[in-house]
Amino acid sequence: VVAKLKSIQRNFLWGSKNGEQKISWVSWEKICKQKNQGVLGIKVLHKFNDALLGKWRRGLFHQTDSMLCKVLTSRYEGWKDLQEEMILSTSSVWWKDLKKVCGGPNQNHWFNSGYQWFIGQGDKGRLWADKWIGDQPLMESFPRLYLNSEQQDGDISENGKVDS
């Protein structure tokens, strides 16, 4: 979709007619720079799309009581599914794009690097599967403890008392 929209933008700007390409006197990268730099300021579509998808993902974190969040949580396990590496074939195209754009489990991704986690009541964090320190989940950092745990799939609140 982005490639098609970009093609439409270019054809409009350079006056392409019936598939015949005209000379592009200025590079597309220059045209997409900001207006205060003396050019047109046309949005870079893939970056604009990334920003919109990031805004959707942010909404899943902060608007947990919204109807949309409840629907997505019931369908995809909400933000927990966004942290998983695997993308299910049954997921919608929009959900797949959201996972790709927002980095999935990659903690160094642009989206994840801007967030801090608060444990709260402990019902949203996975004790063993989430990355608490460094770039490994606790189940990989402490495999013997993980194997001995009776609550390997539980969230924090299921693994003991949470003090706020």
C-alpha cells in the first residue's frame, strides 16, 4: 500500500501521464524534507505509518478500559501478544503490521526503548518470560529455577505477593 501511495504522489508531482515518466528534477529524499528546509515537506509514508501504528500500540497500554482494547485483548491477548516473536497466520494484516513496526520482543527497538514498565498489581507482567534485566528473560537467565517453578506460565501476581 505504501509503495502504491508513493507512486501516486510521485506521478502527481512530476506530471506522469499514461505510465510515461517525466524527469524528476529534485530527488524524492529532498522533497520529503521539512518545509523549514526550503522544500515541500511531503510526509515519508512508511515513517508516518510507523508513527500511527506506534500510537495504536501506545493506546493498548494506556487505555485498557476502552472497548477496542478489550476486543483486541480477547482476540490476540493484547499487549502480551505484541511482545511475542511469533506472528500467527490467523492474525489480521493490521495486527501483523503492528507487531512488525513496534518491535515485538526486541527491547532495543525504537518503540520499546521509550517505555518504562510499572509492575502495579502484577497482573500484566510475566515473571519468567519478560525481559527484566538485560536482553534475556528470567527463564533463560536462570533455567534451573525456571524448571523447578510450578508456575512457569503465570504472571507476577500468581508467583507471590506484589508490594507497590
